[in-house]
Amino acid sequence: MKHLASKALIALTFLTYSLSSLAFEDPKIHLETVTQKISTEILNNKEKIKTDSEYAKSLIRDYLLPEVDSEYMAKRILGKTYWTQATAEQREKFIKEFIGLLLNSYSKGLANYDGQPITYDDTQYSKSGNLANVRSTIQPNEGEPIIIDYRLKVQPDETWLVTDVIIEGVSMAKSYANQYREQISKVGLEETLKQLEAENQRAKEATEISDVNETGDNS
């Protein structure tokens, strides 16, 4: 009986730890913390963000990308058929180039943030508890509030990662899926990867500060 009681105590201890861990990882609270950190960084470095594209990208890379389940999102975008057909090398390259696309796209908008209020609603969980949705509201300086929903999936370590961002009802994952699946159906996956790589390279060159960019020639 004593041995059984000891086991029960251990089990209760682990259960309590597990529940407290899940409570600590409430997606809403975590997203609020991440938002506060990157908002502070942006507001303290507005001029640097405007003139240093690599610094702007580093903020996305350091603060936001760790919150995204990049592989899961890539699977959703390519779809089961194309993901299964792709080689391991092609999958890895698509994830890499897709992340590059996110860096180039979202780093451009950082300088536009001037401390506009961002609020989060309580987390909504699926019946299984493995999926969640957190709705945020951004109040711009002018105009109507912007509604953004974050879809998240629980990980084996009980943390949560974003699998989709829905802006005013438009799913980012679905939009990219429509774009790239159509492109793959026309030119194939390998050519699509080459085009995506070239697109990222052009975006990188466009943000580089040089005399050529400023004058339009090499003179």
C-alpha cells in the first residue's frame, strides 16, 4: 500500500507539472510576450530599420520565425501530393526559400509600426486541445481595426507554434498554396524552386544600399 501511495504521489506530481506547463504555454500569453519584445525593439530602432534591411530581417528571424512551424506550413502549402513527390533536398530547399520569402516580405513593413495598440482575445482550443486560435486586433492610426487570427498547433514539448496567419479572413497558407500549386502544375517543382530562389535574390538586391542603387549607374 505504501509503495502504491508513493507511485500515486509521483503520478500526481507529473500531472500537476504537465498542467502548469500547459497553462504557462497559453498561446495568448506567449504571443503577447513576443509582441511586446519585438515592438520595443522596433520602436527603439526605427531609423536603423529604415536603413539596414539585414537588421530588419534579423528581427523577423529572431523573434517571429521561431514561433512558426515552418515544415508544417510548407507541407500545407505544397499539399500532400507535391510534398510526397518532392525529394528530401527539394523539401529542404522549399522551406529555406519560403522562409526567405517571409523575411523579405514582412521585414519591409516593420518601419511602419509606430506603437499602434495590439490586443489579443482569449485562446480558443479545438476539442482535442491540440489546435488553437488566437485573435488579435490592431488599431491603426486611421481607419478600422485590423483583425488577425493566429492558428497554432501544440508540439511534443507542449509549446505552441503558428501554422497559419489569417488576415481579415484571408489565410496566408491557403493563398500561398493556391499560388505555388498552380505554378508547380504548370512548370514543375524544380522550376518553381528556381523561380522562388531568383525572386528572393532580386528582393535581397533591391534592399541593398549601394552607390549603384542610389545613382542608377556605376559612374
